[in-house]
Amino acid sequence: MSSRAPEGLDVAEHAERGEAPDRLTFRLAYGECDVVGIAYFAIYYRWMERAYTMWLYSHGIRSGEMQQQLGILTVGVSSGATYHRTAKVFDELTCQLVLDHIGTSSYAVGYEFTRDGELVTRGQMTYACRDLDWARTPVPDRLQAVLRTLPGPTFPTKD
């Protein structure tokens, strides 16, 4: 079962407490929006990376130290975002991490950005596991177990 972050608490604060939140709530600022106050498309990647790395960290895995911790490296091989609704400066968004797929040597994490329970943006990142010689290698059991704590998608993707 995944833990939920209460309003007002940041993923890092939960990580420091030993909790493992799978979502991050934030309010858009001017620096994340274009000149007319609409969320700039690329800011979603910043929030996806923050939510993902802090979530891993809360499970005792540092993405920059997987080589030492798990004997693997992960390489981002695909990413994308679909923008369903406009988000504006000062909107409060929640980024919910979801498990899209675990394969033999790769996995995909989804990111559902919502405002008041309504889907605003759906992001996705696929990671491939490589051994220390950069050869394809299976997703380690420990990482699989952590990934399986994520909920499935609330908003299914359309193929």
C-alpha cells in the first residue's frame, strides 16, 4: 500500500521522516509559466524528476548511487507528456507517480498531474537497466519490489 502525503508536506520532508510518498503537491510560480501565465511545457519534466528521485530516496535508493547500491545503472530511454488542460500561475497541482510497466530489463513510471482531481497533464518516463559494462541487465529484485508499491494509473492512457 502506498503512503499519501498530507497537504502542505513536501516529498523531501516525508523522506526525512522515513515515509515513502508517491505523490507531490506544489503550486505553480511565475518562473514556471510563460509570458501569459500558462505553465511552460517543460516544467513538468522538472517535477517528474523531483517526484521520482525523492520517492526512490524515501525507499533508501539514491538514483545517482544505484551503481553502488544495486549494481546497475538506469538510463532514460523514452519520455513524454500529454497536455490535457491548461495550468496557470498559482494553480495547485498534484503529481501522482503510477506504475505503467515493469519489463525484464526496463520499467516505465507514469506521472498524473491533477488539479482538483481532474487530469491536467500525463507524463511518462521509461528507464532501461544496464550493468556496469553498459550491457542490458534485469531490473533488480529490490527495485522491482519498490516499483510495485506504486499504484496503477488512475487515468488510463490511450494507445
